[in-house]
Amino acid sequence: MTLLNQKTIKKTASFSGIGLHSGKLANVSIKPSDPNSGIVFKRIDLKNNNIIYPSFANVSNTSLNTTICNEYGVKVSTIEHLMGALFGFGIDNALVEIDNEEVPILDGSAKEFLNMLTESGLKQSEVPIKIIKIKKKVTYNHGKKSISIEPSKLSLDINFELKYENRLIGNQKNKVNVYEDDLRDIFESRTFCLFEDIEKIKENGFAKGGNLDNAIVVKGDHILNSEKLRNPKEFVNHKILDCIGDLYTSGYRMIASINCSQGGHFLTNQLLKKVFENKENFSIIEIQERNLPHTIINKNLLRSIA
């Protein structure tokens, strides 16, 4: 067996917490799963029609979070941070059981998810992983916002640009190689919002569970949280975390180069839809040692959280 074989977790990882937008308590158990089963969500508070697949085609909402929904209207929201953690930790197969409609926000990043996955450990199978290889450049624009994906030799590169009129956030850029770089700053970066937007967000039915323990709140040129920034580029790094989690709704890891300006859940979802509407844009390849000298799992991340 090699690190290029499919992996699940060794033992169940469980946690509880409130949803950022619903404000509802949810209990979650991430359980080991068989090769080729992928990531699957199961609403255990419901007896029937309770399986939801985290596919870009099943995304029903991209406003302030990523929500997936099955054909019966059963949903699970705010999956992006957990999906990003599963991607970064190298989990190909897992059953995520949840007893409410929203994944707990915890501290607003993926840090606690990764700590739990680390404690659970990895179990390798004898089945090789599969990866999506992008073959043609695809671009999606929405006003001043844009995102593109194009071929890459052996890596997943994400180049992200953030533009805010707020002086503290301002314009931030960062570029990461997901499979090779130390992603600690990415996975520890928290969700954020402007103080002046909170009332409107709540009027629209969101952020019922939001507080200074699970989101950065920026007011003018000040951060209201007692814990200040965890890293100098925490704002753009959180957007990269969201992007990684949303990319995993493609079903596999990916070899590609992504450039995004002022994007978010909506742009990433629309890009994936555009990629997969034409089979000439991509191929799905089975990876073995002789094909690819990379581990397709971030060694630096594993060292940093071990």
C-alpha cells in the first residue's frame, strides 16, 4: 500500500456545536467508510431519504455558505470547512452523520476538524486514488468577480485575490500549492464579516449562531475579537480554505491551476458546473506510484498538526 491509495479514518470522530447561520445545535460523527464510497452526509435525525452527496450538482445555496440538498429537499449547510479539512487530510471516503441541518462552525476555521481527524488517524486501503486532471482552461465571470481553472502538470495551485474597501482588510493576495505547501495558516483562518453588514445578514436569516468566538468581526480599522489575526493574510487565507472545500464537491482531488479574484462559494460552484458540462475539459485518472511522484496529501500539514 502507498499514500496514493484511498484512505478513510481509523475510528469515528465525533463533535458537537452550533451552526453559524441556523444557530441550532448539531451532533456530528465522521465514520470510516469503504473504498470508492466517497464522502457521504447522512441526516440521522430523519428516518427516510436522509442521504445527501456533497456534489457541486447538489449545491442548493451559495450565499454565505455552501449548502447541499438531495432530491427530497433534505439539506446540510455550511459544509465547506469540513470538506476542506477532509481534502487537506487526505480522506477519500467517510460517512458524516449529522442530526441537524448545519455543520457546526466551531471556531470558524478548519483547525478543530483537523485536530479531530488527526486523533482519529488514517486507514489506507489497497485501492488507488482517482484524481481529476483539468485539460482545458475554463473561465467564469460575474461582474467584477472572476475565476478560472487551467491545466497544471502535477499540482493544485490556488491564486486568490481579495478586494475590500475596508482599510483593514484592503486588497490581499495569496498563492498556495495545495499538495506541497504548509497549509497551517489556511486551515486555521477564520470566517469574517464587517460590523456594518451584521444587521443585514441577520435580517436575511443568516448568522443566528454567529459570535466573536466563531467569526472575525471588523469594524473600521479594528478587529472586535479578543483574539486578533492568526496570520497576516487570514482574510484571503480563509477564502482559500473555502475554495478548497468547495472544490472537493467535484468528488475527487484535482490537478489544476486556479486563479480567482473576489470570488466565493457561488463562483467556485459555477466554475465546476461549467467544467463538467463538457467532457473535453477534464479527465479522471487513477493514480499509482509510477504515474505520479507526489503523495497528493500534504506532508507539511500532517507534521504541523501531529
